[in-house]
Amino acid sequence: MRDREREAWLEAAMARWETSLLRLCYAYLGDRALAEDAVQDTFLKAWKGYGRFRGEAQEKTWLMRIAINTCKDVRRGAWFRRVDRSTPLSDLPEPSYPFTFRDDAVTRAVMGLNPKLREAVLLRWFQELSVEETAEALGLSRSAVFKRLNKAQDALRRELEAWYHET
């Protein structure tokens, strides 16, 4: 593929998926600057590896997989383990729809899930990937995704029922 074609693809992909990838990376890393860096790294890796993209997955799924792996690499770094990254939810990238108080409780509950459950929830319900796309992005079977989503749903139900009765 010629560089011009690849650059045109990159510009179009960035326009389509940058916000979704930023929200995903922020959810993983809890730091806007790190999330922005991870998104840039994701697009750089995608640009370099575009010639190997066979089209077996959808473009969004492929980019989500690269972003997840990039975030995991960042989390493994020594710097990440030593820095306080507690950031208020108000620092999340802007959603594409109005945010309500009830949404805040749901987001907090999702962010409190263990990482494996949280990543399945973020991809399936927040990024609206299909179960097949979620499985592909996470490198899991469909049944493993269903199990994680069911566990997450049970945990969220318990958490949000307690919240609902408190309000």
C-alpha cells in the first residue's frame, strides 16, 4: 500500500474512532494524558501494521484490540505503578449524549469492577461491539465473553440495587 493511501486511511480512522478509543483508554488507565498517549500509540501501531490487517475483523474491533494491548503495556510499566492516578469522573472525555446523575452511578459501578469484567462491559455495552467483536478484541471465546458479562451484570445489579435503595 502506498503511503498516501495509508495516510488517508489513518485520517479517516482517526476521525471515526478517536473518541471511542480515548474513552476506552481512559477507562483502562484512569489518566487523560496517558489515555491520549495510548490512543496516539494505537494509531501509530495501526498505521505501521496496516499492511498486515487482513480484514478478517472490523476496523473498529482491530483498533480496540490494539488499544487494549497498548493500555496493558502502559499498566505494566514501573511509572504507572508508582503514580497516583485517582481522577474524578468529570475528567472523562465528553460522552456523545447528555450525562445524568443516574449515569454517574452506573459509570462508577462499572469502573469498580475487576479489570477483566470491566473490559468486557466497556467493549460490549459502552462501545456497542457485538459479542463476537468483543470476543475478538479480547482474544476470548464467545462463551468466555458471555460469562464475564453475566458476572459483571450480577455484580452491577448488587451494587446498583444498594445505591438505588440509598437514594
